[in-house]
Amino acid sequence: MIRLAVLFASACLLAAAPASADEHAGTPQQTEPRIWESQGQVTANGERIRYRAIAGEMFLRNAENTPTAAIFHTTYLREGVTDPRTRPVAFIFNGGPGSASLWLHMGVFGPQRVVLPSEAADDGAAPFDVRDNPETLLDRADLVFIDPVGTGWSRTLGETEGSAFWGVNEDAEAISQFIRRWLAEHRRWNSPKYLIGESYGTTRIGALMRQLELGWNDVSINGVVLVSTILDFSLNRTNPGNEIAFAAAIPGFAATAWYHDRVDQAAWGGDRARFLDEARSFASDEYLPAILRGQSLPQARQREIAARYAAFTGLSADYVTRANLRIDLTRFRTELLRDQGLSVGRFDSRFTGVEPDAVSDSPEGDPSGYGIDGGYTAAMLDHFTRNLGVEITTPYVTLGGIASWNWDAGEAGGRNSFVNVAPWLERAMRQNADLRVLAANGIYDQATPFYPVELVFNRPGFDRDRVTLTYYEAGHMMYLHQPSIEALARDVRAFVR
């Protein structure tokens, strides 16, 4: 790549600061966003593509036109496009809340990617394998990677507090302002538009439907790609009394038990698809009605349910019984391979980690998290500084720079309840006949498992003719697995049409 220009003056440089967004607040000396431009080439889908890269900041402003935040983002624009109105643009972000967009940027959609072990092994230490990415979406769409306030190098400015951006609605309002500003600055209001989010990023997409689609100042979206989806938190949070979440977890537990050979695969003829279908049926048709009975469930039926639960999840019937038939994810991750001294991953249950003892009821950490973070952080910063020419030395916040989050989403949840942004997506689909949904699921994702996603989209408010669910032989970040990244790239490329 050839660095073209650095569009800022030395007087605009910020002093080094700790990682939280409030502590990153801009100084009065910085009056303009910092921007770096460069050029590059990549072969995508068998086609050589020249592109312009713009890495830098956009200032968000309040009603008085005072800058309140600097949003760091990276834009890739294909060169030689004759009519940008026919060229799709994809706005891409990760989740957390509190995660920068490096995972989708360097994992699957950007022009470069870091290649980590495909079969759920630790990433080790530098140098990591960073190479041109043949799976990049640049052949099909221009790409805009967004780091929300408190992530990456995005930060508040002046006297603005981070809490102004840290919440379901606050975050969506800020990102919607960014998208509108980007469309205006790049003259792309009439281009096809896509949103791609991972994990909480899919929640953000649901909230963005309210901000972008459900008002007169409408930004009509052509499609949304939900990577590892969580729209209705009631299906994913096994809080006491929230019985449906205990049921919704079972098929994901079953997939993990099958992978680690903790179930009798011969009993299902070695057919995992049949096994998982029966796990779904057990969870909804047998298990959920049983636990709703509570203490009125006859002991004989309790023993039957415990035995069936054990057959699908690889846990012992005695353990299931002692847990009152209710197993949360933390206990499952610790118990499944306890006899081997191992826990399984949350983001990707193919990963295993060595535990310090065999008596804890919670894992020491997440092996599918600490097994990848070093590689992604190094690859992202190397790409920024070496290829894109970004000259920022303050800490880049990959995850964890947000102090607190306002989960009060009003009509999408409200106080003392679970956030559910699915109704906003349903409503947007009713009011936008072209809006389509692709939900990508990792079979071994235990953070946002596939069965709750199926339950959400089975609800009568969705037009299933415009919803596509896909599945991959990996976890939350299915692009860690080489066959899965190839399949995901094909599916998203076909979806962005």
C-alpha cells in the first residue's frame, strides 16, 4: 500500500491518555478530525480490486453544533466505480457493548485478515500471519468499519460524558448520526445500504432500525447481516425464574457435547443433524413444560427429564437432578469435561482450557477469548500503522473501555426487564418491503447460541421469506475456522446483491 496523505496538523495531536472514553476527552487544541488516506489492492473472489482507504475520525455534534465525540472509522472505497448510486455500502461494527470493530475488520470482511489456527488452538505470540484477504467483501460493496465511543480510538470531546453514548438507545442514536453524516459527506444517500453487526452489534442493528427506519428522516436499509445474533435477551439469560432461557440453551449444549464425544452418537446413527433436531424438540416440547411445573412435577417425571437432559448434554443425570434440572452456561462449561480437568469455551465451545482444580463451578477464563485476542490486536494495529499510515500512539481499546451501560431501551424492554429489540426489526421489515435479514450462526457458539435465534425468527411478526438463517462449523466468531469463513463470505456476498 502507498500512503497518500495525513490530513491533520501537528497542533491537533492529542496527548497520550488512559483507555476510558471520558479520559480520552479531546483537548481544546484539536479543532478538526484527524484523517489518513492511502491506496491498496487486493484479490477478492478472483478479481483484482484497487481501493482507496480512509482511516480517521468523524466529529459528532450536539444541537449547538459543538463537537461531542470523535468516532474513529475505516472506509474502503473501490476505485473506478462509474456510478456510486449502484454500488452498495456496508456499515460494519462488532458488539460488546464496548468492542471495537477489529474482529470483523481483520477476521473476515476487510482487505487484510489475520490467519489463526483453524481447529480451535491458541494463537500463541507474534509474529502472526497477516495476509491479503480473498474473502473480503470489497468486490461487492464499499466498507465502513465503525468503532463506537469508548472503543478503538473513539472518544468523547470537551465536557461530554461517556454516559451520553453508553446505552442501547444512546449508542444507536450516535451511530445513526454517524451513518447519516457519512452518507452526506460521501454523497451516497442513493446507494444500496447494508448493516453488518456481530454479537451486541446485532442488538445495535435492532436499535438502529428505530433510529434509521422508523421516522420521517428515513434511511432505508436494503439488508442486515446478523453475525451471532442476540435480539431478545430473555432467551439468553438464565436468571432464576426465566425458565425459557434454560430450555433455549439445550440444543447448543447438545452440539458441544457431540463435538467433544460426550454423548452416545451411535444412538442417533452418527447423524448430528437428527440429534440436534431431537434436542430442539426435547427442549421445547418436553423440558420446558416440565420445569414450568416447578415443585408440582412428579418425581418420576423429574427423573425421566433428567435422564433425557443427560443424554443430550453429556452431563450426568445425578448432576442435572441436583441442579433442579436447570443448568446455566457457566456450570455447563465447567462440568462437561471436568473429569479431564478442562473447561469449554463460551464464544466457541470447540476450545478447551486447563482448569487449576476440579472443584470449581465456574471456569478460570474463556479459552476461546484468550486464545485469539493477541493475534487480532497485533494484526489490527500493524495494519493501521504499517499499511494505512495512522499515526496515533494512544491505547487502542479492543474491548472493555466502557464503564457502564444503560440497558433501559424503553419500548424495546424497559426497566426491570430483558432488552428485546426484535420488535423494531419486525416493524422495519413491515414498513420497508426491500429489507432482508441474514442471520449467521456458529453451531458451537455458547454466547449467542443458534436455538434462541431460531425462536426469535419463528415469531409471527417476521416475514420469513425475507429472513435467511445460515449455520457454520465453528463458534461465535465462525471466521476463525477456514471452511466457515469461506462459507460465510459466500453467503454474505450472495446476500449483498
